[in-house]
Amino acid sequence: MSREEGVKFPLSEAFSFSLESIKRRFGRALVTMASIVLGISFLTFLLTTGRIVSVLYGEGSGVAVQFYQLWMAVIALLICSVGIVNSMLMSVTERYKEIGTMKCLGAMNTHVLEIFLIEALLLGLIGGGIGAVAGWTIATVWQAFTQASPVNIFMVSASLWTEFNTSNPLLLLANPLIGIALSVVIALLAALAPAYIAAKLSPTEALRYEV
């Protein structure tokens, strides 16, 4: 039996390690999640705004907004990616000795990789959830109160409610769900390189490293 097969590391343990790491480095986690929240909330705001315009004035009215959304969405996603990569790289640097100790105790490269990827997944999920809800809420309220009269405010609410009840209910929730899914994917992709660096660390070099 190989060493890889002999070491058991359940997914639940990796999840616990990742959650504990986020708690210990809560300040850094907040900075990472802030970039995700801002990027995803902005993206969800743009997508939801375009959807509301389409509901109120017809599908063709949202074409100009969609091109603008695409351009701004790329910027938002890049901001999220850069923030996550920077935060994860700093996290790897701060945890050299911890990684070295784990490897001396039997942790394999795949185990270390799992811990960092799950950590990124949690940050993406939490930050994306907050950003998606915030962006959807702000877009809905903003579009309602920027109408010329109370009648138009009622029209926005009624149109969205009608769409939710008579059409596919997921259409109303599609933009927040897209935001959450994108934040998770971006977080995982951005964390791949830092996680790989952490997984490939030599135990002896990691334990000798001075931050």
C-alpha cells in the first residue's frame, strides 16, 4: 500500500481546517470577501437592471444595457480574481510552518490542495451570496424609485411579481444565482495557483522559512 493510500483525510476534516483558517485570519478573509462582494454586487446590479428594463419596456430595450453590462462584468470579475489571488498567496506565505508541520504529520499534497481550495470555495460562496443579494436588492429598489411617479414604482413591482408568478420563477432569481455561481468559479480558479504552490512545498523548507 502506498503512503497516499495509507493516509486518511476525510473531506469533513479538510472543511474544518479551512473554516478554522478563515476564523483565525478573519481580517484577511473580510478583505477578500469585500472584493468579491463589490464585484458580484455590481455585476448583479447591472444584470438585474437590464432585466427590469426588458420587463417594463420590452426585450429590445435592454440591448444597449447588455453590451455595457458585458464590459463592466469583465472588470468586476478581474477585480475579484486579483483580490483572491493576492489574499491566497499571502495566506500561503503566512502558513509555511503550518503546512510543513501538516506534511510532517502525514498530510499529502492533495490534502493541502483540498484545504486551500475549500477555503477559497467558502470565501467565494459567502462573498458571492452577500454580493448577489445586495446587487439584486439595490437594482430593484433603484429602478423602482427612479421612476417618475408612484404609478411607475407600482408598475416595476407588479411587473416583477407577475413575471415570478406567470413565467419561470427562476427568471427572477437568475441574476443572483449567476452572481453566486460566478463568484464560486472565480474563487476556485484564482486559488488554483496559490493552492498548488502550497501543496508542493517541501516540509523541511517550509519549517525553515521565516516570515
